[in-house]
Amino acid sequence: METAQQYCQSSSLHGLRYVGDTGISPVERCFWVVSFVLAVFMASYFINNIWERWEHSPVINSVAPVATPIFDIPFPAITICNMNRARRAEAEAIKSGSPRNSFNALQRRLLSDICDDTDYSTNVATGADEVDRNSGNWSVVMGFMINVTQPCHELLLSCKWRSLPVECDNLFNAVLTDEGICCSFNRVRRDLIFRNPRELSDLNITWPYPSADWTPETGYPEQDRSVLETPWRPVGIGTHLGLTITLDSELHDYYCSSTSSAGFKMLLHNPVETPKIAAFGALVEPGTENRVAITPVISHTASSLLAVTVAKRQCLFQHERRLYFYRTYTQRNCILECEANFTLSHCKCVAYYMPKDRFTRICGKRDEACANIAREAMELRMANPAANLTHLNITEVPSCQCLPGCSELSYVFTHSKSVFAPSYRPDAEVHSHHNRNYLLKNSAVIHFYFTETLFPSRYKGELFGFTEFLSNTGGILGLFLGFSFLSVVEMAYFISLRVYCSWTRNQKHLKTKDKLRRKVKLDDDEKPVAIIETIPYLQ
């Protein structure tokens, strides 16, 4: 009690010295007790508000203080598709074959699948069962698609990379998409996209250039500053430092289009992602010159947010989610893999463009309705986890939890075009393959380029770090109570060291008094009272 009174009298906290002052009236002391308790309550209330904000909303999205130079990010992967799903010459040859021949029957079935033909009959000599069985075999489907699709060396008439003519075969590779076999620029090698590429049923394409182990989270390897490794980096701005390509639509060879028009589809995407171009690709009209101004969308996350739960930060770091097929986690890769898994479980097959192993059956025409329902169910559930799917006769859809990556890179673009002028003069290389009138009608020129050297990026960081929380809490305690770090030291001193020292002094005082009593008893000549009075009292 005495120590508490001493603490109140000497404490640096506002108002406590009046509580411990015995020289003022009890009413005044009660007033200061009430005032101090009220100050403690108010400080606790505001500190609790700060704690709840820190606990429930620890993340803030802002613009990064330093802009990202274009050399630190890759030029986008660009996928180009001819909307013609099958060349007329090949399709007519297939349709002219005998339906009683098993190979011809299978080719006719596959042609019907990709072109939505309704005149195909399964009444063949070999039987519909064998045709159905073989039409789901990936090696058969891949051979058919390669046979009827316009190859990249015919789709691409000329390529210029950074104003230098380059063989298109050295820049573009065939890639499997939901639009069929298309041609892609600046994608990394298969073994850097897929986890087990040898076990996957995908196009086995060779890359003439080496690939860097780039991911949106780690970026390029520190020691890699090469401009030869894919994904290639942009070196400047403007069309002369970008990519320029000339395409050939081969309008005379159109048999069935993926849309209601003729021409091309293009999509700009991350170099480690599989493009879904059917629903998201932009259209390019033959007979036009096109300019595509690229703007990257960059997002990064502070590593300190690893301590924050996924539910609160709403993104995933690379090591937190391992995909079965894809080596690099991105939201789009996760969604495509989840869609493939659900389609397989619901329809017992997968679409040809989905990630799969070589033993998985490919969905054919008879599975199209089931596959479309599975895809719609997945898309509705991704957009709204509480979506009602009873109209699709689906009771359970897996919750894939495909959150965005904490570090992601995507691209948006501005597309402008103009028709060829009558004076259009194609490059000599292009003109050597086709006459000028053919090119005016069938070809398209596209320029891909950046317009800025620096781009802002989105940054996800801590709304309150521990330092900010401590400073805010200390400010409120200082405002209401005059509290500081030394106030804690003061409390600890009075609770521990002051009590211990007082107890030690009392023990010494008691031992001294005991010695004096024994000495008085042994010495009859001395006066005990006088001796005792000369010894100072130690508190």
C-alpha cells in the first residue's frame, strides 16, 4: 500500500499524483480517480478501434512509389488465329472420301465436330462405336487438326522484330487454344509452362531460342540480362522497336469460321499462360493495317503480407498453391485447370485445348452439350460462389479458390486500324509470294508496340505494420494519459525492483536490530535505550 502511494505521488502519468496526494481532500482525490478511469476507458476505446482495423483490414492497395521500366517486364505473348477452322481443300477431300472406310469416317466425324456440320451420318460400315472411340483419342485429334489447320508458315507472311526482318518460324510457334491450333509469339518453352511436359498431350514444339525461367513473382533471373532468351524484353517504344507482322487469311480457302466473319483473332497474354482466345480475342480484318498500343498491368505484393491470412489479403504467393499441370500459378492457369478437372469428372472427357494427360479422352460432338454446361457452371461459380445452378442440373461444383496471384502481369491494349490505301506496297518478301491484288484483299499488317518507357504498378501492402500500430497506440495513450515507454519502465520498477529493494532494506534493518538486542544483553554497562536511539531507522 505504501509502495502504491509512492508510485501515485511520483508517477509521470497525468492525474495519478493527485490520487496519491494525502494533502488534499477525499472529494478531490475521488475526482481525480474518476477522471483517470475515464481517460483509461477513452484510450481503450480508441485503441480497440485501431486494433479492429488492423485485424480485419490489414491490407491496402495503392500505386507503387517507383514506376516499372519496360525492360524489367517481358514483351507480351501474342497469339494469332485464323478464324477459318478448316481449309476448304482439306475439308472437301475428307467429305469426298468413302464413309464406309473407317479412316474417312473418323475424319468426317472430326470435321463435323469442329465445324458443327449436321449432315454427318454415323451409319458407316465399321459402326459408330469405333468412330466414337477413336474420335476421343488425342493423337487422332491432333493429327486431324494439324492436317486441316492453316500452318504458321502460311499464316505469317513476314515478321519484323525491332525493325529487323526475322524468319517468322523463329519467332512464332504453334499453340493449342480453344480456337484450334494457332501461332504464338514470346511464350516460354513447354517445360517452363507445364510441370510434367512429357506426360501431357500437347503439341510437341521445339523452340529455336533458349527460355529464361521467368515468373510474374520472381521476374527474370538476376544474372540474366540477355535479349535473346524468351520471353523477350521490349527495348524501347514506338512501332520501330516493336513487332510488325503480315498475315494471310486465305479467304479463298475458307470452309467454316469460328465466328460469323472472316479474318483473324489476336490475344495478348502472360508468357506462362495458356490463352483462351475464343471468347476474349480481338478481331482483325483482312485488308487493313492495325496498330496495337500495349499497356502492361503490373501488380506486386509486399513480402510482409505472408504473415496475413489468405482470406484477408485475397491473393496467393507462388509457393502457396501448387497446380497439378501448370508450373507457375496464375489465376488464369488455375481456372483453366479447375475447369478441366470438373469437365473430366462431370463428362468423363476434356476439351482438346484443356490441360490433360495423354490417356484422357477428348470430348467429341456428343459430349459438347455436357462440356458446355460444365464450362458455364464453372464460369458462373467463379463469378458468384452463391450462384444458383439448378437450371443446369448440377448440384455440386468444386470451389477452386482461384485467387489472383500476389504478383501478376497482364496486358491491355488500344487497337486502331485503317484499310489499305490503293497505293499500298507490300514488302518485297511478301510480294514474291502473292500478287498485290491478292494481298490487298487477304492480308493484314499489325504493329505491336509500347508507348511509354515507365509504367505505374499496383502495390498491395500492410495498412498497419507493427510500427504503425505501436505509434498510433502510443499517440492515443500519450494524448489521454501522458503515457510513454518510460511509463512502462516506471511501473515495472515499482512492481519489481522497488519492492525488492524495500524488502532487502527491511531485512537488513531487522538483522541489525536483532544484533543490537543480543549485544545489549551481553553488555550490562551499556544503556540499551540510548544505543538503540542512535541507530537510524531504515525504510
